Amino acid sequence: MDIYRLKWTRAGRDERQVSAVSYDEASTEYYEALKAAEDGASDVEVIPVNPGE
């Protein structure tokens, strides 16, 4: 099973943020849209991760 995390930029912070939880492929579109709709979040991207990361 492929797993993914979200990576985004938060207004006022220099480094990119990475989600602490992983998502399956079917859930990524929903959570990507949810994160992109947050105030101050931009440049949201889905990144693949290996199990255990």
C-alpha cells in the first residue's frame, strides 16, 4: 500500500511543514484540499513516504 504525507508552507515561517500523520492514496486529495483551505497555508504538496518513516 502506498502512503503519503503533506508538505506545505506556513505564512511567517521559513521552513516547510510536514504532516505528522500519513495518508492512504484515497485520502490524500481530501486532506490536501483541507490543508490548502487553511489560512496561512500555501504550496501544499503530497509526498510519498516509505512505511515506517
